[in-house]
Amino acid sequence: MSGARAARYGVGLLGISSQYRPVAVAEKHDLIRFLLEARPDFMDTATGYGQDTARINPILGRCLAEHAGPAPAIVNKIGAALCDGDDLGARAVAEFERGLDELGVEVVDTTLVHRAALRWLPRDARLHEAVRRSGRSRRFGLCTNDPAVLAAYCDAMQVDVLQAAVNLLDYTAARPVLEVARARGIAVQARSVAATGLLSGSYAAEDVDAFADERRRFAATAAARAAFRARIAVVERIREHCAALRVAGQFDGSLVDFCYSAIAASPCVGEVILGGSTREQLAQNLALRARPFPDELAAQIFASRVDEWAAPYA
């Protein structure tokens, strides 16, 4: 079997920005230094990750300044808190410039609008103009899973990159925005590949309360509980499929290996953001860069199997 085309692998710094567990500043320094030595293709960060002295971008900037080897490309997201108030466009431009200062770099690889929406299109059009004029970002893009939002932004400005939640659990739901990106020639970065932890193998149907407490985005209502259990049932089908592939000698990794490798092999995805919040998790996921995934297996998955696996998110 031939190996699938190589995707670019990046590391998302959200996992070490204290969203789900307390992470001391010294530990963040240590994890970022570890990642720099591991040489991912890019690092995905945001001006809004972390709080006060534990904000990620200033820490990343110090680590980049101390790092002696080649630095990865930087993908920086802005605009997460720019939802109301006056002169949002000017504030977005100021956040872009502040991000460059905090990172201590002259140019970033990509600037992304953190939460793109039709109502913020004027804000982001002004940001886009300023970013292009500055010459300090090689690419410009947005984060969305809404095909109408992506199409509207493409009509208003030059969009180079789409960052979207793409995983085996929700691949069918993501397909419309991926199709818009492909039609427009836009590079796709896949985030949330482990489906907010559901595809890591860490949860069972009875873990609904633990999931709600840890993730905080999951409301523990009766409807949400039912949806959670339905999604776990789909996870079990994916787990069984992965196990069958191992028995058949077609894949020799874990469930999370399978989920990351499959998305990296998707014909719609060119860049994959690896997750993790500890050195062990990050090292395990970074090792996936060397794991081959057969073209034939990827073709089977994305032609039919994912449609059978998909389930609605709560």
C-alpha cells in the first residue's frame, strides 16, 4: 500500500493555556521549549489564550527569542473578545499589531479571525486590509464551520486559510464548509481532531457529568445528555472499526492515532493541528508525523464510512 500525501502538522497551544487545567507559567515555558525542539511545521496560538501573566503569546515570544534552532511558522488568531463596542475594526488592527509585538516576530505565517461571523464582516474587512498592507502576515484567514460565512468572507476579501473543526465524529457536518474551501482554493487547517476529547477514548456513556464539568461548553440538560450518549455510541463504532483494521493488519496505532492520521489523510485537509496539554500527550501526537496512512484506507473512510458514523453535536 502506498502512503497518503503528507499533511503539515502543527501544535495548538490552547491545550497549555489553562482552559481545562491549571498550568503554571514555568510549565508553559517548559512545554513550549519542548515543542520548539520537536520542530512542528507550525504553532497555533491566539492573543486571547491565557490570562494576565500566564498569557501564551508573551511566553511564546520569550521562548522564540531564546530558541537557537529554526523556528516553526506561527499561526496567530485574533478577535475573540471583539464582539461589541465602538470601532471594532481599529481595535482588531491594534490587536494584530500587539500580537506581533508580544511574539517578537517581524512576520507571522498566518493571521486568523478567531470567531468569524457575518455581523463582524466589516470589522474583519478592515483588519484584512491592514494585515495585507502591513506585509507582516504571509496568509490571512478565518475560523468557521459555516459555509455561508466562508463564502461571504471570500467575496469581501482574499482568504488564504480556513481553520475548521474537522474530525471523524463530525466529518459529514463539516463537509459543506470544506467543499467551499476546496472550490475557492483555500488551505484547510483541521482543529478539534479529537472532538473535544471524545475521540481520545477517555469517555464512556456514563461519563456525561465528568465531561460537562471538565469542558464547560457542554450543558448537562436532558437533551444534551441524550446527544452525548448518542455521540459516544458513534465513538464506539469508530473504535470497533479501528480495532478491526488492527486485526486485519491495516493500521497498528491507537484510537487517537487513527483519528489524527485519518483526518491528515483527508483529501480536503492540508494542515492538522495536534492537541495535548502535557509533555506525554504532545510527544505521542507529534510522533504521528512519521506514521504512514494508506491511500486506499483513506479513500474507503472518506467515501462512505464517515457518513455512517456522523452524529449531531449537542
